[in-house]
Amino acid sequence: MASYQWNDGHILTLSQGDTASCAGGLNKDLLHALFFYNSAQNETGATLTVVWKNSEAPVTVRVPGTNAKQGLASLFFVSGDDTNSVSVGMSNNQPGAQVQCFIGSVKRANATCPRALATTRSIAAATATRRMRPMS
């Protein structure tokens, strides 16, 4: 069980019982995506718990299993306008689970474009799964 400081958003690998925290590292006016890829290279999925705001309930993110390095990645979006901190944890009851994580950010549309801003905010509240290749 390890606890990682994640303020720079670098790639790291979580195993059962591990946590990663980005405390104050998320910037306002940016949309942040937390990328999760099952690097255990087996078909067993992993479940992570994401806490993005103390006043909100933690969110469960399912990271599907993978084989032959051709698995699905899970994304979790966080708005820098809503929080500047996020933490991710994997429970102890997931033997053999391993998930690579990193944080990506992009500047969002500004308030002069209301439709784009509304779309960005609705995206920030969602989670999605996309097919991705692992990083080597």
C-alpha cells in the first residue's frame, strides 16, 4: 500500500491499497482528464474511487481488463472551476489489479461563448470510456 503525491499529474501505477492525491494542483479555467488504463494485462477489471470535492460523494470508476495491450481506458473529467484537488484510490480487495494513471489538461472555452461553456461543464461532470493504446 503506497500513497503518492500527484500534483504534477505524472504517470504512475496504482496497485491494490494505493492512493494518489493532487492537492491544489488543478488550475482554474482548465478541464482536467484523469486517464486510467489497466496495466495488469489480464482480463480482470479494476475499480477506483475518485474524490474530487469534499462536498460531493466519491465516484466509482471502473477500469476494464485488458489483454495483448489492447484494452479500454477510462476517463474521468474534472473542472478546475469546481475544485483544485483530486484523489484516487484502489481498495485492498483487488489482488493482481494494476492501473496506470495520469492527468491531462486543456484550456476551456471562455464565458464569451455560452454554448461552448455549457457543453464543457456538462462534459466535466461525466465519465467516459475510450479505446486507447497503452503508453510504452
